[in-house]
Amino acid sequence: MSTITAHEAIGQALAEEMRRDSTVIAFGEGVATKRHELVEEFGRARVRNTPLAEGIIAGTAAGAAATGLRPVIDLLFAPFICFAMDEIVNSAGKLRYMSGGQFSFPMVTLAMTGAGWGVGAQHNHNNEAWFVHSPGLKVVMPSNPADFKGLLKASIRDDNPVVFFLDIGLLYVPGEVPEGEHVVPLGKAAIPREGSDVTLISYGKTVHACLAAAKTLEGEGISAEVVDLRTLKPLDEEAFLASVRKTGRAVVVHEASRTCGVGAEVAATIAEKSFASLAGPVVRIAGPDVPAPSSYPLEQAFVPSAAQIVTSVRGLVGK
Amino acid sequence: MDMESRRESARALFQSMVLIRAFEERAAAAQAEGKAPGTCTSVGQEASAAGVVKALSSNDLILTNHRSAGHLLARGADPGRMMAEVLGKATGYCKGKSGTLHISVKELGVILTSTIVGGELSLATGVGLSVSMQGSDAVVACFFGDGAACEGIFHESLNLASLWNLPVLYVCENNQWQAFVHRKETMLADHISPRAASYGMDGVTVDGNDVEAVNEAARVAIAKIRETRKPFLLETYTYRTRGHYEPDDQTYVDPEELASWKARDPIASYKKKLLAAGTVSEADLAAIQREVETTIDGAFLFASESPYPAAEELLTDVYA
């Protein structure tokens, strides 16, 4: 184990995968500038800066992926993906199906989002649900440095287009990461804390709010299990359904806005597939349906807090 | 070129254009008879497809758009499997999942057909990058229209291709129509090719209704790309004589303009030219036309008799 940040973990994953497979290339806005160690090791043909033009960055990745390369692209902030929607959604996500399976699109799109830097709604927009709703894509959003590394390695090896969200609030927080080969399979949730009274289901930054809430609740005699989804598509239904069948209560927590968010899908799945095990309604705690504000207190108020989760769970268990 | 190879080349170009015309008119007729869904044709533009594609080598790659039948057929795609795709049959090149608009044929190097106007431009740079990084001498031909040249991605694509020295032959088929809107309503200049200069790229406009001129211009452009590994913009100036899609009554089209372009029909003009020069005989051309009709009859029969995809196919080919 070594203690590194998520940013460093991403660098390790990229370097290891580029070493392992000569078809892996990385390009995007400032990639060669920010990841100069990759340029030194792999050269400017494989690690490239690009114009600030998200459409052509993503389109180039899709075209390259269909013809033998494995591009990892960095679009910087998640709202900028709006300029690359056609290339990611219409091309990478659909052209395999539309061609009757003739092509595959092994590419990873990196994009930062989330509260923490006060950058405002055109740099901070947790839009991961858009991609969960789009066919042919996979969507990943890790919560800790080890998962950033392991999930990115798995994403690069995957033969499908993966949209990989980086919560900026987590990028420079250190954590333990296994040395060497550490691959976390896509589509597998983690249970960072076991419990028996309520299941807290989350991903990204709010996993930590759930863990903090679970600790508080423990002091009140309430045992909370935390499920970290890690991959939002494909969703590890079995993991959270098994947990809810055990605890009988579910609270879904995410920073993204509530309406049609991933939490809605999780809640509906629980209602459909384990209604009988529920002792109460499935509760969603999510960001409001407003653009993310810049001002620090407002930005913090946007994000679900441990206190909100604790209050909600108390209501649910009747304490 | 000696007389015999000139005759062979002329026959191939003529046959290709006649095949494209016959295929698209059959697809349009099938739509009118209620036997096929709507389709987008390139009737009037056959010289552009045949002229450019016949100038490519077998390892070159093609990206195209919703008016793709010409590029596919000129490349040697089986009209039966194409018609099957138009009818949504399991024997289609894309198992019926593409339909008429998005046919790709990987084995022929006709890859990544996008009907999002400009989609092909966004993908071409990536294919060019693959070719370039694999050290191949292949050229990537990307077909798009004047409509796509009005999209922002046109600039992004040409800028990156020239910046990264990607071997892309950009072929703008300027057919004067952007869906239901005349080009004159959407851009001030008549031509796209001068824009190449902004990217340090060569740009040439050729009469897109003269198949030999297109073929020659494409050969020159392709040779230059192979030599320099830099992109090139070739504009084929032509006209879409049918509507945006089938059915389309074209009430929005100026009849005089349409008539003037129909008088310059690429197939009729080429036939006249070949006969005048004595390159091929009338009987020879008539035989080609008969063969093509038989081919298209066979293609339609094959497509009609082919099964629809099994219900399970709905859920396959989503992920690799």
C-alpha cells in the first residue's frame, strides 16, 4: 500500500496501462501539459495536447477507438461534455449497435465535476445520469484513490465507451492504494461499511457523507450499511438489493440533482424487486434542481450532508 | 493510359454511376409503393461518389453520411445486402439495425457512417490518427456535404487534421441543398474549398458532375496525401436532383435551377462524351445498363425474400 491522491492514482493507472498496451493513448485539454511524466515516458505521439474543442477531441477518440486504438481523453469539466454529446452519445454509444456489431469503441472520457472549488454551474454539473440514460455507454464515478486507479485501469481495458467522472472534491485527498496491478471490475459495487438497520446507497463524494452519518448513527444504536455503487452503468443491482433485503430500509444519496437522477433508478429498482422487504419508503437525498452555485456556503448547501442523512435515517427507523 | 485501359476505366466509372442510380431509384420506388421506409438518395451526385471512390486503393478507408449508397456501391458493396439493410432485413450489412441511412461495411473499409450532419467529420480525425500511428500508407476519405461544412465540427476537424498531419481526404459534395434549405440561404460563398487555406491545407473545387474530372482530381489529391501525409480538401460541385428524402415533392425547389442541373446529368453527359469520343460503343453501354437492371432486380428479390431479424436481435450488439 502507498498513500497517494486520486490525481496521482489516475497518473499511475494511465502509466501502467500505457506500458502494458501500446494502443493506449491519452489526449485532451492540457493532458501533455499536466501529465508531463507520461510525455517523458511515452512520447508526444501517445500523449497529446489538443485544441479546446471537445467535439473533435471526443470524435477523434471514437474514430480512433473504432480502428484499433484505446484513447483516454480529458475534457476537463463535465459541463464541457455538452460540446461532445454527439460524439459520445450518437457515435461511440450507438454505432456498434447500428453497424450490427461491426465496431467497438474502447475509449475513456474523463471529466471533473462536483462542489468544492466554487467554480459555478458551467464548471460544476453532476450530469452523470445523462450518460446512464444513453445506450451503449458505461459510467463510472469513484469515491477513493484506490478505486480511481482500479476502475480507470478496468475502464481502459474495457472494449466499450466509458464516461469516467472525477469528483473534484476527492481529487487531492490522499488515500491508500495497493501497489502494482490493482484492477477494480466495472459493474461491481463496494460495501465499505456493513450494517443491519438501514442501507445508505451512494457514489462519489457523498459516499463519505454516508460513512460519516453511519458513524454518528452507530452512537445512537442504529447500524447503517453503506453501498458505494462505483459504477453507475451497469448498475450493480444485486449488491444494493441484497443489502436492502437484509436491512429493510434504503436511503439513496447523491450530489447530482434529484429529478431523474441515478437515485430515482435505484429507488425504482428497489421498489420493483424487493418491495416486500421494505419496512418504509425509499428515501432520496440529492442536490436540488438548480444550477450549482459558486458562493461557498451556497455550494456547500447544494451537497447532501451527513447531518441530513442522519436526520433522514432517524425518521425512517422511528427514532 | 492506353486505349484498352481507358476503355476499362470508362466502363467502370459508367457502370458504377448507373448502378448507384438504379439502386437509389429502386429504393425510392419501393418507398413510394409502401415496401420500404423513407430513404435519402444522392441522385444527380453519382459522379462524385464513383469518381472519388474509384481513385482509392483497397486499403484506404471511407467515412460517409446519410447519402452513402453511392460510396458503398462504388466500393463494391453487394447491392443485395444493401437493399436488405434498406428493408430492415437480417441479411443486411448491419443486420437491419442501420436501415437505409447508416450502412457501414467494415470488410470493405467503409466504416463509421454517421447521419448526424458533421458526425463523419468528427470521426475522420480519429481514423486518420489510427492509420498514422500504425504507420500505414492508407488514406482516409471522408464524405460530407455543404450542410456539414456549416457545422462547427468542420472547422474543428480540418484544424486538428492539419495540425496533426493526418492523411484525410475531405470530400465536400456541395450539392446545393442542406435538407430543405438552399445553400445560398446558409452561406455567402459559393465554394467550400477556399476554406482549406485557413488550415494550411490544399483545397480544390472540381465539377462534381464530370466523373472523369472528379476521378482525376481525386487521384491527384490522394497521391499528394500519400506523399505528404497531410490532409486535403476536395470539393465536388454538384446538385441533389431528388428531394431531401423520399417522399419529397420538391415544391420548394426552383424548377429552372433543377432543370438546368438535370440537363447536366452526370450519367447522360458521360454517355454522350464516351460515344462522341468513340471510347465505348452504344451497345456496350446498353449492355452495362441491362446488367445493372438485372443486378438490381436480383438485389431487390434477395432483400424481399430475406427474413427480418429475430426478436432477440433487439438486445444484441449493444456492448462489445
